[in-house]
Amino acid sequence: MIPKNKGFVLAFRNYDIFTKKHPDIAFHILDIIQINSWRFLIEGTVLLGIVQSNDGKLSFPPLGGMDADWNRDEWLNTNRGLRGL
């Protein structure tokens, strides 16, 4: 069976390393993905961005007007290697 909807998944590993070297570019890449994911969805296509980081404190300003969320399994600070936050 061929799926009706098509889509793209963009996966980034160790994004914290890239972010330390190029913080503005790293933000803009994710911002562009977020903005276009809404546009793709309206057009019937899926665009999903998955970002992996080894830095539990990595954060960005709102992307496409929305906050970036942590994976539910990593949401608790203790699961992200952070204590007392």
C-alpha cells in the first residue's frame, strides 16, 4: 500500500556542537523548518524536524512563533542530566 501523504523528516544529531559554533545559523535553520512545517501541513505534506543534543541546557527563542519542546521522556531535568533546576 502506498501512503497518500508524503513527507520529509530532517534529523540532526549533536546539534549542540553546531549551535556552539554557529548559534545564529542554528537558530535560523530550526526557525525555517518550523515555519515551513506548518505550510507543508496545509498543503497535505509532513515536514518533521528532530534535533538531538548532548547539552541538557540547549534552548532557543521561539521557533516560528512556537517554543521548541523536549521529548517527554527527557522533559524532567533529572532525565536531561540537570539537577536542582
